[in-house]
Amino acid sequence: MTKVRTRAALAAIPLALGALAIGAGSASANSSYWGDNGSDTCTYAQSRWGLSGELGTYCMQSVTGWIQINGGASQNQAISCANNAPGGSPGLSWSLDGQSYNNAGPWPALGIDGTNPLSFTYATFVGWQTGDGGDASLSAETWYGGVTPGNASTGSYGSAGASVSNFGGGGNWQAAIACVNAAGASASGNGSNERTSRSSERPSNQVANAAPVRIRDKTIDTVDVKNGKAFRAREYALKKNVTRTDTRICPAGMVRKGKLAYTIQEFPANGKSPRWKDRALVDVQMTPKGRNAGVVEMTLTRAKNPTVVQFQMRCGKA
């Protein structure tokens, strides 16, 4: 058994460890806790909390774009509940993809279920699926990038992430994470004693209409001061043939740990996974800088869809 497969076996612990992205495959795609565009993350969360209600009453999934992954690769992808924020990127309509829902938002906090015994952070509810446009075959890994729970009362957005290894060929995958409003936060133990969200009286049974995909820069950082570690992730919305450069710096008292990493996401207007041969091409150069920083330079050379690079850097005690 390989080291990667050993970790995957450990991840099969039958607990609500959404951060491990446990789940079975489906007939249509290699997936875990996916359902209808990631809604199974909320379905499972609500079952753990003993709740029943239409999507959006307590919980709403936050969905990433389609992420490129090469054969034999392992990847981490930070996910923020801010994807579904008003005016957020890529926006609520992308996460819903035409589903009916109760518009009881916003849903800024993470849905949590105790502690993940492998990463010793909050256990979150994460799902993923592979696309039809490639040959990826994924296995879930433990997310060690840290968790920011967010706060439904103050409106601060939570974030966590998904980790996978690809035992197939080149292809695309996308991930979703369960995010909650004040009522869902109270039920899950992540929030105040409020039982209803501020906007829970809005009409139910709405249907998300498709909207143009708007991509924007986004910072998704998790800092654990107590244990002296941080995960720096930032997303960059790219334009064709325009080079972007940025420097990320570790928090005070920390230094860079491990290798710099990145992922490439695409957001097709129809929500379907791109064909692998038509994937966006981005020239990405990553350079360590001193002991506590990293530089990324990105140039989008080919794209049929809005394209984002997520640059990632880990930090730890000096």
C-alpha cells in the first residue's frame, strides 16, 4: 500500500469528517458528498444536526470552479464561504446552478461537527466531483491547511479546504463546502444562540438563475497563532496575455514551510467541466523569497473561460 493510499484508508473513519471528504463514487463521476452541485455537503451536515429543511434554510454549499489536476498529482484547494457573498466571486448562482432554495442567507460561517482527529482542527463538511472532460480518478486526503470558522452574527466569512490525490490521468475536479446562516450556526455549535437568520423571512422556493460568471481576486488565509502556523492562499483573476506578480509574506514570527503551490480554476458559463484538451494554459513561476515569503508570477496564454490561479504558501514557527 502506498503512502497516499494509506492516508486515504485512514480517512475512511466513519465520523463526520467533511474535511476528509469521505464518500463513495457515483455512476456519473468519481465523487464524494456531491449530490446536486455539492448540495450533499449540506444534506449530510443537516442530518448530523438533526435538522430538516430546504437547501438554504440553514445551509448553503460554496462551490469552487473547475480545478485542473495532472495525472498522479496531489492538490490542496482552499474554499471560502465568501464565494456566495453578495457580489462575491464566482457568486451564489454558480454554487446553486439552477437549484431551488430558501433564500435565508447570508451563509458566512462554516458548518462544523466537532474536531477532526487527524488534523486537530474543526471537522467540516466538504465534497468534490471530477468532470467528464478528462480522466481524473480521485481519492480524498486530509485537509491540513487550517480552518477559519467564520461568524454568522458578525458576517465574517469562514474557510477551509479539500485535499485530493489523482490516481488517473489529467482532468478537472471541483469542491464544495457547507456554509451556514445564524440558524445553522446555532444548530451546529458554531455561533451564538440565535435561532433564525436575519433574512430568513424572504420568500422560499426561489430558483437560482444563471448569471455571467464574475471572477475577482480573493484572499483565503488561515492563521493559527496559538500553534504557530498559517496557510496563505490568494486567488488571482487573470486576463489573457497580462502578467501578474505578487508577493505573499508569512505572519510575524513565522517562516515559510514546504514548497510553494498553485491551482488553476476555470468557470465556464454553463457550469460544465472543460474538456482537458481545451483547458486554460497559464505560465506560473513561483520563487521563494528569503525565509518568510514567496513570489508568484502568472501569465494566462490560452483560455475559453474565466480563469483564476490560487497561489498557496504554508508558514510555521521560525
